[in-house]
Amino acid sequence: MTTDPVQLTADFDEVRDITVIGAGPVGMCTAFWAGMREASARVIDSLPELGGQLAALYPEKWIFDVPGHPRVLAKDLVELLRVQALEQFDVPAHLHTTAHTISWEGSGDERVVVLHTDRGELRSRAVVVAGGHGAFEPKKLPGYDMTPWEGRGAHYLVGSKAALAGKRVLIVGGGDSACDWAINLLDTASEIRLVHRREGFRAHELTVGQVLEAADRGDVALHVPFQIKEVHGNGGVERVVLHHSEDE
């Protein structure tokens, strides 16, 4: 794997077989299979680190749906993919690099794709887009503006479980991320409350079952269908007032 600035600068003068947009799991797997076919590849990503959402959103969350791994931490999966794909085949990784447009250059067998980025032009014989959901943007709460509390107790991701050790945690949402963290933080937080504006959850059935079992044991307090009405605190979140969704 190449991340050396000098070597990356030189890569702008190279014509590779494949340029992969996205350095998440799919992007790194693409680079791996390119290497297995003896095709030269490079990856680029607008994020400053490899792994896509695995690294940006939940590096310390257990992943259960990767074949061959009963469970694996997201950050460990990223490292395994880095070694398997990028290190094994010495794939340049252009991080903090945003793709803008593509164009064609040359003709016949000499024709190449030019990928225009904010750091220069990258040439290759093909471009594979493995951008997933694209650059991460936090999903704001519907019906309540949490902006004044961002960074003061309100967070859109869990970068480190240790930061929540011994704390009372209120999770808002009903999808995979919300339910996964309700389970993942059982050994970390002193109290977990899960708030969802609807009666049903949208997470995988297995995870929903685990959440309901934790609720039956008293390990997770469920508040459905409820939404945030008010947030109070002196410099940080200290108290949250909920209201029933049917009272809107």
C-alpha cells in the first residue's frame, strides 16, 4: 500500500488499469480482485482514512454479516482488508481526495479515462465507482433541531466506546445503527434508553429480537412511539423530555 506523498504524486503520472472511487470494504475488495487478475489499481476516497463508513461511523461496532467471521470489529475488518488488498498488491491510496468528473483521452488502444479530482488528474483504463452512500453526512432528527447540542452531548456516531463508559446513553432511532448500538453498549454505558418515533423497528430481525430481550431483562429501556420534545442542560445535555408521537 502506498500512502507516501512523494509516491502518490508520482502516481498522477501513471496510467493504471483500474481507478477505484471509494476506499471502503467494496472498494478495497475491488482492488484485491484487480491484483488477483494482475491488473494495476489505485483507490481514492474523500475521507482521510480507509474503511468508508466502517471507520468513519462505527469503528468499534461488531459486524456479524461478513462470511467467515462470526463477528468482527469494524476497525479490524478494515485492517484485514487493507493488508489483503492494498498492502499485498502495493495499491496507492489517495485519501482526502474528491472525484469531480471524468473524461476520455486518446483513441483506440491508447484511449484512457481521466478522473478529475481536487488534487489533480488520474488516468486509467477503467474506473469503478464503489462510493457506497457517498461522503458521510449526519442524518438529522426529524422534528427537533439538535444543532445547539452537537458536540455537547449529542453525537451522530460512536468513535470510541470508552467515551461513553459509565454514562447514561439515550439512542434515538429505529434502524440497524440504533439497535446495534443499544446492544453494543450494554457492557459500557451505565444506562441505555432507546427512543423511536414508531412502534416497529427497521433493523434486522435478529438484532430487534436481541433489543427486545434486553428490554425484558431491564438492560434497555424502550420508549416507543416517542420523540424528543425538549433538551436541557448547563453546557451539555443533562435532561431530555419526550412526547408521544400521537400527540403531534
